[in-house]
Amino acid sequence: MTELAIHAVGLAKSFGELKAVQDLSIDVPVGAIYGFLGPNGSGKTTTIRMLCGLLTPDAGEGTCLGFDIRRDTQKIKAEVGYMPQRFGLYEDLTIRENLEFIARLYGMARPRESALEAIARLGLEKRAQQLAGHLSGGWKQRLALASCVLHNPRLLLLDEPTAGVDPKARREFWDEIHGLAASGITVLVSTHYMDEAERCQLIGYISQGRLLTHGTVAEVVGAAGISAWRIAGAAVDRLMPRIKALPGVETAALFGAELHVSGVDATLIEKSLAGIKGEAGLEISRVPPSLEDVFIHTMDVASAEAPR
């Protein structure tokens, strides 16, 4: 059997009338990178906080790193690195000073040496004396990650860690994450970016507090039963309103001079598109569905099924 870093069954959490998480179960193997997808307010952050001992579930049971998420919260916190959505370090301290301070909070025997090790690990040597408040978004992100791994945790919980960061910094961040996972650290990350989700070994989609689907990217895309087409041509933007209204077409999005169309009824879509094949200059071809197609489809289905 695969060793699990996280095992939770039936988690639930409410805040007054708001049911933030409902009957959520999840298994995450040791050393895996697990991506949480879902719209704002879907319950991703609440789930992460329950798993790392920051919130007590109203219902459900689970273990994190072998510790009970209700009884052993202090033991879990000692083994977890948590990176919140917003930068939370002291902007009037340098990188080194911030990391030394955090090392002392963890009660590490050699805080200065531990801070220097984290600085070297994340490539921060040239900026070690720079004030955190003067760093760009990408470097702040790297400092935040350094603070998370300072105490050599076995699990990283990253809550939308690359929001507002440029593509180059995002890619470098993910290179670091894969390096940490290769060393045996388990990573649970929430994200809105489809390219980031595709970098995860496992993903789960949360909507209105429920885990609707999970598995590898290929498994999630395959299980959605979505088909997709590419329509290219000079007149495609003019035809977009007409194509969006065709029977079977659930989504239609322009990418330059190409229109990406998707839906669950492949036969109906193909029949509908046959009616525009004669349009001058149009090229129509079937393409593999994307994770974004699945994300939007799942979100639409969840919204349609929500009680009103």
C-alpha cells in the first residue's frame, strides 16, 4: 500500500450559516504534489487549515503525517510548512533577519546557521541583506518559501502561492517545488492557474465545499467526458456568437484567430459544426480537451445543481 501523508474522511466546517466544507474526503501519498482547484470561496483554504491543525473540523476524521488532525495539532504544526495567500513576513527586516526570527520561533538550536542554509537552498544569497519590503513579488514568494522549509517540514501547504507573480518567477517557483517533492516532501497547493495544476501529480476540484473530482490530470480530463474542437479562420471572431449558440456547444473561447469549442455531447457538436464547414476560410478539427475545459464545465454543472 502507498504510504499516505494525508488521510481524511467526511470533513465538514461551517461558519454560521455558511457551509464552507461538506463531507470532504481526501488521500495524498507521501512525496506527491496535490493541486486543489476551485473558484474563490469554494472551501480550499478552509480545507487546508483543517488539515494542518489551524481549524478544528465540525465533523469528520483524519490524519496528517500520521497525527490525528483533532488531537495532535501541535505535532502536525511542527512538521508542516504553511504559505498563506498574502506575504506575511516583516517588511522592515532583511531576508536574513526574517529567517533568523522564524528559526527562533521554531526553537531551532542554531537560528543563524539555519537561516543561512535556507538562504542558500532558495538562492537568496545575493539578497540576504535586502529589506523584505523592497523585494519584488517573485523574490517575496521565494523568501516565503524559504521560511516554510526552514525547519525541514515533511509537508508543505501552499495557499495560492503564485498569485500576482510574473510567469518567469512562477516557473522558477515550481522548479523549487518539484525539487522539494523529489526529496520526499509532500506538497498540497491551491491554485487558479491551469498550467500550474498540470504540474501537479494529483488534482482535486472543490466547489461549494465539496470535492467533486480528483485523480491525475489525465484521469480527471478523461472522466469529464468532454470533447473539443479548434476552429480557425479570418472570420472566426465574427462567427463566434453564432457558434456559441449552436446545439451542444457549452463553451467557446477565442485564442487569437482560433476558436476553441467544447461540450459533453460530441455527436451533437459535430452535427452542429457541420453546418458551418462551408464557411469560407474556416478550418475545423477535433483536438484533445484541456484541463481548463474541465474546470469550466465542472464549475457550470456545480452552479446549476446548487440549491437556490
